[in-house]
Amino acid sequence: MTKNLTRRGVLKSGAVAGAGLAVPTIFTASSAAAYTNEPTGSSVTLGFNVPQTGPYAEEGLDELRAQELAVEHLNGMGDGGMMNTFSSKALKGNGILGKKVEFVTGDTQTKSDAARASAKSMIEKDGAVMINGGSSSGVAIAVQGLCQDAGVIFMAGLTHSNDTTGKDKKANGFRHFFNGYMSGAALAPVLSSAYGSDRNAYHLTADYTWGWTQQESIAAATEAMGWNTVNNVLTPLASTDFSSYITPVLNSGADVLVLNHYGGNMVNSLTNAIQFGLRDKVVNGKNFEIVVPLYSELMAAGAGKNVEGVIGSMNWNWQLTDEGTKAFVKSFGEKYGRPPSNSAHTCYVQTILYADACERAGTFNPCGVGEALEGFEFDGMGNGPTLYRAEDHQCFKDVLVMKGKENPSNEYDTLQILEVTPRAQVEYAPDHPMFAGGELGACNSGA
Amino acid sequence: MSEFILQILNGLDKGSAYALIALGLTLIFGTLGVVNFAHGALFMIGAFCSVTLSRILNASYVTIDPTQKDFLGNPLKVKSSYMESWFGPEVGGAITDWSVPLAILFSIPIMIVVGIAMERGLIKHFYKRPHADQILVTFGLAIILQELVRGFYGANPIQTPAPEALSSVAQLGGSLGLEIVYPAWRMVYFFFSLAVIGGVFAFLRFTTFGMVVRAGMADRETVGLMGINIDRRFTVMFAIAAVVAGWAGVMYAPINAPNYHMGMDFLVLSFVVVVVGGMGSLPGAVAAGFLLGILESFASWERFKIFDGLDQIIIYLVAIIILLTRPRGLMGKKGVMED
Amino acid sequence: MLGLEKKDFNLLMVVVALSLFAPLILNIFPKESAFAFFNGGYPDLMQRFAIFGIFAIGFNILFGLTGYLSFGHAAFLGVGSYAAVWMFKLLGYNVLPGLILSVVVAGLLSVVIGFVSLRRSGIYFSILTLAFAQMMYSIAYSDLFGRWLGITLTNGETGLQVYNNDPQILMGPDSSTVPHIFGLEMSSRLTLPVGPWEFVFPVGYYFCAIFLVISFYLSIRIFRSPFGLMLRAVKSNNQRMTYTGLNPRPYTLAAFIISGMYAGLAGGLLASMDPLAGAERMYWTESGAVVIMTVLGGVGTLIGPVLGAGTIKYMENIISKMNEKLLHEWFSFLPESLEKAMVWSASWFTGEGWHMTQGVVFMLVIIFLPGGLVQGSNKLFGRRKRKSTDDAATKQPAE
């Protein structure tokens, strides 16, 4: 409670009302432990909180598969996957700090409330020391806040909003996934070389915080390349049919449509755009193009043939050829008979990185683990040399620009890698205006 | 001008789906007096009839091609379609290409069986129960049906394309001197729904069966007293309503890829449509379906967006205004569902 | 006692005892035993039992007594949460102002919505409340009001949270940074290991439980009052009531407002246990959930809604956590082929299949126990009091 002193400032110090009642000592019984859920037995429990029902259920199931695989590798079973290629060799395949890794699962339902409820049950009932996973930024931010208060580490899973490590960053939260700004920075040069620097873009944007931050990022990045943003129309999340948002595009004079949509929204808006013949249109003497800034394999599979030739960005893809990727794809593919998705990769890597940080810190204490992760540089986990930046807990690594494949040979082969954008190109200052407004605060160990 | 016409077309297209679902709901409500919350699930099952048929027609056998490698470096398993190997690439290809229209036929027996099973197995026992119980038991059923579909087909949307010939854009309004392009399949959907709606109305109007059903809707007891087995006919009506909802889903599959929760997405909206149209009124349901479809389209069009976010609340706003100015919706009958 | 008949007093005592000993009852299985998974006695879930119990009790006052089926009650829960979190942001973490404001705001909102919606009855009323709630959900989810005013009001889909740079004018340097009541933190708890068991007594839960007991007591008083009788009259025959010269509207409106305030209190408590208010709380499925809780437990009965709320929340939180790994452990005593078959069939109902279990339980109860769980337990214990005033659920409104 003393850490409050610095944050609140002196002004309010006189305004204490009746909050002075002493807390009966009996109610602080948990202070016997050094930090929340200190593992005392021979095992340690990790909490995997993913959407198992609702629109992102497939994404969540893939994350679960990857996390189970990571636990296997940590416990020394299987072929070890990326642990063999990881540049840090602290992990020995005997669990974490000699304790066997156990895990519990929960369903976020892609709702902030439900996600917090299931994270709470893992922390309060199952004694989880860390929460991993998730498939939406709103949920990630909500659960991150909870983990901060509860004193456990949160590894964010699939969350692409700038706010997760911007306005809403928290000391106990880390994000391996990339964000809207990075998508813009990686996409803009590719787009301008593929489609020219004299383009008029029309944005359709999902009407919630992730959509807003991504639209802002993409518009800024493409405008810097000389593009003109004709219009930005917000679409309700609940939309299933986008026809009435697409028809105004036809006569708007725009020659590029940017779909800031994800999941079912993206599948439907892209399908509708193709239905209206946008891809076959010629405007201002140029072929009309569609851009989907954030891709995922599962969405691309849902959109089927419609993704052909459509450019977007991704955090990671199984077609990368580095050793880490190959090892992971091999061990995931042999266990589940399919290549991993980029959200699966994120959750797998986060589990391994968390374990490694515990080993290096020599403790499960979130403050120690956080310190070990802050500023950590490593390689061998796909995406090349990677940094977990200390200032905002955002991960920096290469970003992939993808293109929908013409004539895919099978259901997993819908996207191809167009370019690997080097890390230097997507980096930004921690106080960049798109990320301003939050503070990391101090780590909370729950003691 | 052309944009205006396009938005009307969009509205009619959305309205077609609303109207078809609302029509079935109203049929069930009008004849059986049951509020069926599983109606959205019937729509969803219809859409998955399309998916299933296209999967059956695309069924394939696996051969191993040692010259190619899959992602793990093992020899690639190549799938070849039975249809194409039986009928040759042209005929076989055409059959798989037309799987969605063929699913109209394929869905009929499925929807009839599902409909009759639902009515005889469950809803029959709920005629005399309070509406709240009907709502809840059918809602439970909807959840179960939805979970079954998720179990078999997964949670991801599944693309079910329209036939190649109908998936291009149609040029309309050439004679008016306007340049209007509209997706051909959406036009097909609109005319298909008009035909189905027309068919249902004609059936009720011009057949003896329809006459009895209409009489039953007006006064069930008297018709029963006349020695007519009204229950049997009501079962048939339930099956017809299920087929109508199923067809709405079958033909909707190419417009937006079906997923397991599409029924729930439409459920609340279609109830609003039915109530705005007036409980128990078939023309009301159809009119309200198209009306709300068009309003929704225009509210999403920037030129008509009076304030930010109008498109998100327009349907509910209009529903409230209509219900407050016209107590029983557009064409509702007095005393229906008011207790 | 307390102005209650003996039977009602006994019921109240049952609720008091259940609330008091819930941490023991819900932690019946020893911590390390195989069944410990089924323990529901951790703070978050117990708090939800109490809070949704309050929500359902309030809903039952409207639906159980007057028969008006509101499909938009989640809106009141939602605004209650938003009001409470705003108090945390502006004043400080003491939950009292937040709770008061949440009840007041929900009350005011229910005056407006109730006044408009109660002009219609039957399904028209249901759809009106649904339309209002869905509008409020959309407004909260995209923060439309905030956008119109140029401020952050609901913080969109992330949910409203408290930030370090919020004003919090009543906070002193030593004030707690989690919700508390005059310094007693909601998240603090007493953990009591007894042999192999481990019992947790959370402050937050007991705080909610006190409200639950008060709410329950008030609901008994309303049920047994002349006002409650009037509400039943509305349900059994609205028309006849009008003929006798009584205007039912003020009574139904009063019931609507009371149940709206209950929902607001529940929302405020939710925020007090976990200082975040999300828009999903207002979605129509949440409104549907409270209907389900009430009907599952027994509409129009006193204790039914509490039981229903507990059952639903238990299923949502426990069954959704059964993953395949656990199933394999449980069925590992079987021969392998049988084990696989069992895991396969069980996985339809557990983990990501928990909705399926919900649907099945729900249908079974409605089909076979029209009076809900209360009727079930009455049957079980042979108490077939047909004419019990508690048994309003099985009565049909006259046509």
C-alpha cells in the first residue's frame, strides 16, 4: 500500500474521509506467502485462459493445443520443440525450477467479464501463477488489469490493439504479439510498392477499440507513403451483412478498400466486397485492391477463395524457414496433424518464455519474473532476434506481410509470405502518441 | 441516384432473410400459439444443409503423391473428388458447382424430419404451458442444436460458394441509363424469397388445407368441434415453417459463410421483426421484414446517418417507436399474446 | 418474528445459514482429493452466487408476481456496474458511494424504461424491454454516448476500469487501492486449513451475502404484503382488476422499479468485487440468463431464484474448466478403448461443451419440473402442498 504514496500525489493526502479503520490482522492471513500462489509442492500450475466458445473458439482451441505442447516440452516429454533452438538455455526439461508443470484451462467466451471470472477462478481456486492466452484486445486488457491487481504474470495471447501495451499497459502484463502500429509500418512500404503511392483508400472499421487503433495506425502509415484516406466508416461489431457498407465504396472514387475487421466480421466483409465485384473493378485507371491489415490462418481459411491476392500482415507463419519455426511446426504437426496458427505460436512461445524467465530469475515471484523478461533479448523462437522492451512490455521482432495465395494446394496453405519486414522498421518510441496516456506502474506480487 | 437504388436493393436483400424467418415464426405462432426460440436454429440448420451437401458432393479419396511434400516433409496426400472421377471433370464439376441450389431439394426431407420431430417430440407438450416456458424450452433446444453443429463442423465460418455462373455481378438499370451493378446471387436470393413467400400465401389462400389452417388460426376450438383433426394439420404447418426457415438458410449460405451461431444472430432480430409486424399476422411479418431491412441499410449509409452510431440502434429504435404508436405492431390482431 | 410468519422466518433462516456456511458447504471435498475440482468455494464464485442471487430475487419480484417477462433486465445490472466504477474513479475505492449510486441510477433508468414499456403487455412488453436493453448495449459497447459528448463514458468493449491518474478525490495516501468498505478490503480473506480441507472465508463474499439476506428478507415482505397481493392480481387477471376500478399500472411500475434497483445493486456489487464494468453485462443473453435462473429455480417461489442463480453460475464456472486432460485422468481406470469412448462422449458436455450441458439441464427442468428446482425438491421431500402460496409458478394466468 505504500507504493501508493508516489502515485497519488500530495494534493489528495488531506482528503481522507473515514477510510482510516485499521484492517484486522486476521484478514491478512495470506501474507504468510511471499507472493500470490507461491508454489509450495512439487508442481507449479499455469492458467490457460482462451476462448473456447463464441466466434473465436477455433483460435482458442489452437492456442490450447500449443500450450499443452509447451507444457509437454517443459516437462521433458516430446521432442522439445523450440526449446532446442531457443537462445537461452536455462530450461532443462525438468519442469520449471525443478517443479513439474501442471495447467488448468478456462473459457473467456471472448467477453471481458467471463474472461475475468475464469482467470479469477484459476488464480483463487487452482493457484495459477500465470495466465496465458486470449484472442481479443478487450479481453486481454481486462484480464491484464485483473492479473496486475491479483499479483500474477499475464502473457497476453492474440491481442493487436495498440492500447494493450499503450494506454492500458501494466507492469505484470507482457505481449508477444505485434500491434496495429507495427502492421501499418510493415504494410505501408509493401502496399506502396505493389499498388503505387498514389492511391485513395476507403476504410471500413470495426467499431471498438481494436478497430479504432488499427485504423489510426494504418491510415497514418499509408498517408506517410502518399496515400489519401477518402473515408473511414465504422461498422457495428454485430453486423453480419456488410452490403450496405460496401455499396457506398463503389462510387466513392476510392481505389483501395481497407478492412479493419477481424474474425467473423472480416470473413463476411471480405466475402461481401468480393461479391460486389470490387476486385474486378478499375477505378482511376487502376485495379481496385482490398487490404486486410490483420490476417490469421483460421480467418483466411474461413474466407476461402476470397483471400486470393489480398495483402495483410501477420505475427508469424508456419512457412517461415528458420530453425525455431521448423522445430515447432514439426513437433506441433506430428502431435496434431496440422500446422500451428500464429496465435498458437504466440501462446506456445509465451509459455516457454515465461518458464525461461522463472528459471533465470530463480523464482516464480512475478516481480522477479517481470524483471527477467524486461529488456530480454533472445533468438530461435521464429521471427529472428527478439526484444521484450522494458518500457512498455511490448515485444519487438520481424513482422510478416502476407498475401492470399492463388490456387492453394490444401486448407492450410491459404497464405504466402510476401515479405519479412525487419524489426528496425516497425520499432517506435515508447512515448509515441498512439501509445501515450498510460503508465506501467510497479509490479505487484500480491504480497 | 444509383446509390439510392443500391441501398434499396441491399435492404430488400436483408429484408428477404428477415421476412422468411419471420414468416415461419408467425406461421408457428399463429397456428400453434407457440413462441419458438429455436427458429433461428432451423435457419442455421438450413445453411448447414448447404454445407453438408457441398461436402458430400466434394467427397474425395486420398492418393499419395510421392513427388510432392506436405508441411512436415511427408509425401503429400492428394485428394481427388469422387464426383469428378465418376462423371468426368465437366459433369462432376458442374454438379459440385451447383451444390447450393441442389441443397434446396436436399434440405426438404431434413427440415421436414427436424420440424416434425421438434413438434411431436417437444413442442406438442407445451401448447398449454405459459409462453415463458415455451420460450425457455425452445431456447434450450436452440443451444443444443447449435452445440451439435459446432461439434461436427467447428466454430469457424465455412465458405459455401454459389455456382460460378451466379457468383458474378449483374448489370442492372441499363435501360434507365444508370450504372448499377449488384451481386447476381443476392438478386437470386431476393426473387427466391419472393417466390417462397408467394407460395406460402397461395397455399394458405387457395387450398382446402390452407383454408382449414386459416380457420384454425382464427378459432381453433370451433374447427376442432367440427371434427377436423386440426393437430395433424398443425404438425404439417410446423414442418412447412421449418422448411421455409431452412430454405432461407440454404440460400443464405453463399452470401455469408455459415457458422454455428448464425441462428442466434438472427433470432433476436427476427423476433423484433415479428412483433413489429404484429403477432400472428403473416403480411405484417413480411412487411416488417422488408421495412426493417431497408431501414437498416439506409441507417448504415453515411448520407442518412443523422448521428454517429445510428446504424447500431436503428432497428430497436424503430421497434420502440412503432410499438408505442401502434400498440399491436403494424398489422397485429387484438388480444394476441397480450396476457 | 421480524414481521414474518413462522414458515417464512424458517426459510429466511435457511438462507442465512446457507450464506453463512457456504464456504464450508462449497468446499466439501478435501483440497488434494480427486473431487476437489468440484469445489465451488473460492471467493469469486461464491460472490457471484450471492450477487446473481440478488439479481434473480429482484427479477422474480417483477416476473414471478406480475407475470411481466422483461427481456432487458441486464441493462440495469450494467448501468449499476458503470455507476459504481465511476464512483471508484471519481471518489475512491470505498464501495459505499458506488453502491448507493448504482441503485439510484438503475432506479431512475427503470422509471423511464418501465414507464414506456409498461404501456404494452405480453410479448410486446418483452420486446420493448429487449429493444431498450439492446440499444443500451450497443451504446455502451461502442461508447456512443461518450462519443457524442466527446468523453470516455463506458470505455467500449474493454470495459470501464480505474486508472492511476483518475481523480479519486477521497483517496488519501494510505487508502487502499482495491475496493474496500471503510478500510476493510473486499479481496482480503481468511484461509483456514483444517486437516486435509482448506476453507476460505472472503470478506467480499460475506459483504455480498449480507445484501443477499437483506434482499431476500425484503422480497418476503413484498410477497406477503398487500402490495404483493395486488401484483399477483395483475398476473392472474389484469382485465378484471381494471374493471374493479383499480389501475394496475402504478403497481406494475413500482414492481418494475424495485426489480430494476435490485439489478442495479447486483451490478454495483459486481463492480465492488471486481472493479471493471463491461458492456457484455448488458447483452440480451445476460437478460436471458436471469430469466433462466429464475425459471430454473422456480418462478414465483421465494428461494427458487437463488437456487437457479447458483446452479447456472456453478455450471458456467466449473463445467467449462473440465478439459480433456482431466477427463482422461478421471476415466483412466477404464480399459483404453472404453476410456476413449467415455472421454469422447463426455467432452460434448464439458469444457467448450458446457453450453450443451446448460441447454440439456435447462430443457429437462422445464419439461419435467415446470415449477423449477423448488418443485423438484418438494417432490423429493414429499411436500406436495398444492395450495402453497409459494407455488404460484404452476398456476396459469387466466385466459
